[in-house]
Amino acid sequence: MSNLYQPHEAAKIIGIVPSTLRIWAPRYASFLSDYARRGRRTFTDRDIAVLKAIKAMTDENMQHADILARLPALDFPDESPVTEEAPGGDTSVQGAMQLVAVMAT
């Protein structure tokens, strides 16, 4: 099952500050879940994977337009049913970390 993360939790997992997350969420909304697009944003495990990929690309100094062009070609895990329990820890984002590692090579 997928967890829901509050913005401050998501930002910490991704390795960005919450203000960057507030900028990225609407900018890349078409790649994020409905949960991330709601008034009070919450982020799924898949959203975390997408945002980690975005961070990896920005760390490579890619421009916004280039990131938008590259994201559709990336394969992100399908959403599993969401549970509103507390986040499960690092194991819930291992797939995202593997994706970022593959992108870096």
C-alpha cells in the first residue's frame, strides 16, 4: 500500500526545502497524483519517486522545459491503494532511490 506524506515529510525525503516543494507541485502537477493537487497537498510514494527524479535532473542543472520533456519517458511505479497510516520509513521509497540511481548512470 502507498502512504500519504505531508509536505514537510515529503520535502525531507526528497532532500529539498518545503518552499521548493510548493513551487514544484503546481509546476509538475500533471505528473503527480490527485492527492498532491488538492488544496492541502499530500504526496504518495509515486509522487515521491517523481519528485526525486525531478530533483536529480535539477541537480544536473537541467532546465524546467527539459525536465518536462524527459518526465513522460520515465517509468514510475503504478499507484497502489493509499493508506493514511504513518509513513513506513525508508523501505517505501527504495524503488524511487533505485530509479534515481539508474538515471544518474
